[in-house]
Amino acid sequence: MRVELAKILLLRPDVLLLDEPTNHLDVETQIWFEKYLTSYEGAVILTSHDRTFLNRVVKRVIALEEGKARFYVGNYDDYMVAKETERVILENTAKRQAEQIERETRFIERFRYKATKAKQVQSREKMLAKIERVEVPRNTEKIHFHFPEPPKSSLDIIRLKDIRKSYGSKLVYEGLDLTIRRGMKIALVGPNGAGKSTLLKILAGVMGFDSGERTLGQNVSLAYYAQHQIETLERNNTILEELQRSGGTAVDNTMARTILGGFLFHGDDVLKKVSVLSGGEKARLALSKMLVLPVNFLLLDEPTNHLDIASREILSDALSSYKGTLCFVTHDRTLISEIANTIIDVRDGRITVYEEDYESYLRHREQSDSPDVKQSFVSSANSKQKRALAGQIRNDYYKKMTPLQKEIEKAEKGIEALESEQSELEKLFEDAEGLSVEELREKTARHGAIKKELDELSERWTSLSLEYDSIKKELDAELAKLDEED
């Protein structure tokens, strides 16, 4: 992967088109690649499921949703904030439009055959025909799955003592000692080829070693996930059958559907054959099979490979709530940051244990004067500063926009109340025989006053809305300017 990437970069093209370029790159290479792309003079268009990479590299997002391309200024986090803001605005706009259409439709139906209202009916029919309906994009569903409560184990989950491991003449570990305690959520980090997956497999008991001791703690039950397990799925089984095959009689239909629903298999989706599933769907199914029976020690080797961002977030949510002990290898730095409370750095046949989160680990590595990791730390700090400044800009503008939004909503409620009262009066006028002359005069005067109030309030609503939109454009321009300065 690195050789193919290097061949392309040496050409220095005007436009780089990159499809999942960070796949199979270790963290150090990812950091170097980010630095390269941020200073690259040409244009770069890429797809990626790596949220950290997107946040540090991209300055524009094109979201392909509902058959349309939507353009956003900023990185992935900026896109998510803008998307949510846009969704709220569209929902409010669609609600107001639906209420307006309902009012106009009621008027048309009520006076369709009344000669004195013919012109008004025709005018409103034409207006309705010209209205461009506001469509709210479907909100991507997120289901937060929670692992079953695992059985309690001994304090020491596993011990490795004086482990020696080699592949032929290549020595990987000599005299390796490691103790993993209950409650640790460990990320194994380091360059490709350093032995991270080898260590994980030794811990999982799926790989032997030349000498040394591996001791599992009391009442420890473990589950191991690796990419090759996708290939062990039974092609002719349905998704539901495959999950129940792992759990046996312990998993009833309801429990199986609950677990599968947590990994975005809904309704009749669970009846699909394994043979027709995409790589990402197979990965989700294989991960869900680990959850059929409760275990207190999970070992995961690149669990986010083939997963899109929504699926990665579901897995991250699940692992955050997992009450057992966890050890995993991944190149997904977002997952490491969100999950790990312990970092084990693996390099040159040695391991270094940092009982701290990923950001603290990066600070320690930065102090060791490693140029690559120092760049990672600086990039992370700059990214945080940028997000903080962007957040301050938003807060400053929201202080102006929030009162306007409240006034707009107040005007809308006033318009709705007046139109309701107007409608009631017009119903009364249709059959005014029971009214005295004085009551009729009073109602007519009120109807005229309502019309005037409606005109004034509608004009105020328009003015407030224009002012709100103007400030919103200023906010977008400030954020775009900040992005360009970066």
C-alpha cells in the first residue's frame, strides 16, 4: 500500500483521487501522509471512513445523501454540526410550510363553491401549485447497543511471563512480561510489523510461542475477533441463523434481533443470506456474533476494517459501555481516543505500558522528540485550537441569532392565533342570521383589525427572517475564512 501510494505521489499530479488511502497504513505513516496532503499544492478528492484523518486534512465535505450532493465548508466535525443545524432549520421550515398549506387548503375547501370568494380561491390554488415543498433529509439512525453484563473475573485477567516468539530466524519478542488487570481498555499501537497482532493472538491463545508462560485469570472468559472470521461465516445461512448458530439455545429470536438491530440489521434484513452481504455487513455480523454470550475479556484485531462511519460509531458506543476488559489493535485513532484508558506501545521487540489515555500518550511520545509523533501532537493541538475558535465564533453569532429565532417563533404563533380567529369569524359570517346588528358590526370591525394585524405581523416575520438569514450567512463566511486561514 505504501509503495503504490509513493508511486502516485512522486508523479505530483494536479489532482489526487484517493479511495480509502489510510487503509493498512500504521499511525506513523498516517501522520506523515496527513502532513504531506495539508501542504500539497494540487487538489485532493478522497473518500475515507477515518474521522481523525478527515478532520485534519479536508477543508470541504461533499455529502452524498438521498441521491443529492450537498456541499459543506470545513472538516468532518464541522460538517456534522452544520448538518444537524441544517436539519433543525429544515424541520422547522417544513412544519411552518405544512401549517400554511393546511390553512390554505381549508380555506379553498370551505369557499370553493362560494361565488364571492371565487377569486380568492383561485389565487390560493395558484399559490399552492407554485409552492416548492420543503423536504427534510432522512436522519441517519443510530442505535446504541449495550453489551450483556459480563461475569466478574479475578483482578488479574492474564499474565505473560518471559515470552519468546520468533518466525523462523526473525525474532519478534524475547523476555516479554505483561499483566493485564480487570477493567483495562488497552490499545496496542506502533508501526506495522512491530508485532501488535502477534501479541494480541498470544493473549487470545490462538497463537503459540517458543517459550515462556501464559496464565489466564480465574473465571476469565474471552472472545477474539479478527478479519479472517468473516470468511468463516456460513454462506447459506441467513443473518439470523448465523447469529443463533453461535449462541445456540441461549439466544432466542427476540435477543438475536435485538443484537442484530444494534448493528443496523432491521426487520426483514435479518433474513438475508450471508452470501449476498457486503464486506461491511459481514464485518458487522461477525462482530455481533461476539455479543451472543457475555464474556469479560474481548480481544479485537482491526475491528473497524470494512465499517462505515455510522457502524464505527455504533461499535465505539458499545465498547464505551462495555464493563469487561478490552485489548484491541486498530489504525482508527478516533476509536483509540474514545475507548482506550491504557496504551501499550509496541516497537523494536519491546513494549511500553502507558496507563493513560491516547492524548496523554501522544504528549509523552512528543517529549521523546520523535518527529512523526511530535507532528501528530502539534496537529492535534492545532485542530483543537481551530475547533475552539470556531466554537467561539458560533457562540458569538448564536447570541444574535437566538433572540431573533425566538421573535420569529413568537410572530409565527401570533400569526397562527390571528388566522385561527379570522377563520372562526368567517365561519360565523357564513351564517350570521343569529347575530344582532351591533354584534355583526363588532365582528366585522374585529375582522378588519385582524387583517391589519396579520399584515403587520407577517411583515415583521419577513423582516426578522431576512435578518436571521443575513447573520447566518455572515457566520458561514466567518467559518469559511477561518478554514482558509488554516
